[in-house]
Amino acid sequence: MITYAQQNSEEQTDAPPQAVDDHIAPAPRVSVQAFCETVETAAAVQSAGEDRRLAKAHLKIQMGGMAAAVEAYRSAPTPNVIILETEGRSDILAGLDQLASVCDAGTRVVVIGRVNDVTLYRELVRRGVSDYVIAPAHAIDVVRAVCNLFSAPEAKAVGRVVAIVGAKGGVGASTIAHNVAWAIARDLALDSVVADLDLAFGTAGLNYNQDPAQGIADAVFSPDRVDTAFVDRLLSKCTDHLSLLAAPATLDKVYDFGAEAFDAIFDTLRTTMPCIVLDVPHQWSGWTKRALIAADDILIVAAPDLANLRNAKNMFDLLKASRPNDRAPLYCLNQVGVPKRPEIAAGEFAKAIESPPIAAIPFDPQIFGSAANNGQMIAEISANHRAVEMFLQMAQRLTGRGETKKPRGSFLSPLLEKLRSK
């Protein structure tokens, strides 16, 4: 996809741009070679290579700009993507003409330059340049330029992955994950799937009142069979817009996995579902860390006590540092207001984590216990409960979508419904 940076160069600053909520699809396994002229651009490209969306790309950086690229490819094949930095207008066009004589067919070229001019851009397009980024380029600019090369505008949007995890065991993270997914599907009318990643003790099947014969274990233990059709057969339909990839919740196997064990499943789900909610168990392993870092948005669930505060702070800091070009993780407090229990106030959490919780869900054992034992969501048990509105607000924040307004019924609607049922 060819784009053009419309900002004037004098409007740019040296400060990196704030992470924005535009959804950038991850790049596939491609080779990328960059030829930079300045240390600043080389550093930006290096930082981009560490971004989660370029995790599968193989990146190599060299100095020397256009001249070095032309010389390098006289005796070597060109990669999938070449990133070129150039200082002047005439250097760009003359250098591209030379590069064309040594460049393999199918190689895509991204140019980083300091000239902001529509005429130049048209010349670059005519010469086959895929994208032009105006310097100074930041890491997110490079990530967007490379990833957009493999995201055709007419292609189906890549699914958004939302990971929900507890700061400590027993804080109700799974309950919140399942209710938020329900709100995404029902209130936002967004086709979604819940992937229960706690294979030994997962509760998604119980909470949605489902008992599928197959589920996520069939996919993770048969990685060579994972494709769209195979994963589709494993999904259990909960509602019109919500499906479940259930955990077996049995102990007949030991569920030890490598860091990349779930990659094929997540990649396949991205191609078929607009929203994937990962119910991540409270454990720290290679694959759970990888799933959290690779997610588009993260919600940490914590109870209002000291251990949860420490763990939430540690997780928040690590994930924020590991995802410098993404929105910071979100967190919420759960089980707030247990009678006679000393609790740490939301303000103390906000002070320690340097961010306020997006919700503080009240402790209500009657409603939450009934929902769990009946295999229902809170909205099904008590539609006007305070937590229902909180789940919707969290769904909106995590997906970046507003509420889908339901059509207003007339005063005759109840009567018409009775007549239809007869």
C-alpha cells in the first residue's frame, strides 16, 4: 500500500509520537534490509525491529544509504523489503535508477527522505517505490510502513487480540474475560472468539454452559493441522456473534508448551475473527509472556491487596517496556468492598502504577456466584447490575469501538411480541 506523509517537515519534532490506536497488522516472515545515512534513522529502524509486529521479520541494518545499497546488490540477491534513507532530491531519483538495474523483481522499496513534495512523491511512485516516509522517522513510522506493505486495503481486516490476565490467582480474571467478551459480541455486535488458554483448569466452558468435544488442545497438540477450516471445526457457538475455543480442563496430559506453541492458532484466528479474547492463566512462562506482549491490548485484573498491587505493577512495567509503540496495558480492580477486609484504595494503585484503573468492580457473591453456577453471564442474571455497564465500558476501551445503538421499540412492541409467540 502506497502512502504519503502529509505533515510539513517544520511541524515535526524530535519527540517520538504518542502511540495511537490505529490497528497495524503484524508483518509476515520477510527479510528487510535498511541502508541508513544518519545514526538517528538507524536507531529508529533498530527500535522498529524490536516491535512485536515485526517479530517474524528478519531485519539487517547497514550505513551508507543509497550508494551502499546499489553496491551491495550488485553481487547479492535483494530481500523482500529495502529501506533506503537519502538526504537530497536528486540523490533519490538518480539512486533509484541505479538500484533498479540490480534489484530483483518483487522487492518492495521504502524511502526515508527529508523532501516533502507531491511532485517528488509522484516520481517515486512512477519508479515503483512502495512508500515514502518523511524524516525524522520514528520507530512506529517504520513499523507502519513495513507492515502496510503486506496489508492490502481490500483485504479483510486482521483480528484484534485482547489478552486478559490476573495479577494473582483467584482474582476473577476469567470471569471478567468472559463477560467482557460477551459485551463485545452482544452490545458491540462484533464477531468474537474466547480462547481459554488454561488447558488444565479452564472455566470458559462452564461459564458459557458449553461442553464441546473438541477445543484448543486439539490445535496445540497438532500444529501441522492448524488452518482456517480445522480451527473453525473446533469452535463452539455460544451466541450469534460469540464463539468459544474451549480448554479440555482435564489432567490426563501435562500441558508444557514452548514459547511459540500457540502462534499458529492465534495467526489463524486473526484471519477469521474480528476480535479474539485470550483468557490467559496466571502463570509466567515463555508462551504466556509471548501471548501478552503480542496482543493488541492487555487488561490486568487485580484485587485490592498488597500482593496484587506488587504483581500488577511488575506486569504493567514489563509489558509497557516490551511494547514501546503500543498503548500501555489497562488494569481494573475486582472484588472491591469485601466486608471487614482491609483493602488498598484505587488511588494507591493509581499512584503506584501511574495510571488509574479503568473500573472497580464491586464484590457481589450472590450475583457472581449464581452466574458461575448457572453457566450464565452477569447480564443474563441481572441486566441492570452495576458490573454490566462496567463490562461494556471495558469492551469499548479494549476494542476502540463505541456502543452499537439498538433500535428503539414502540409502545406496541410487547403486544406484538406476544402475538408472534402465539
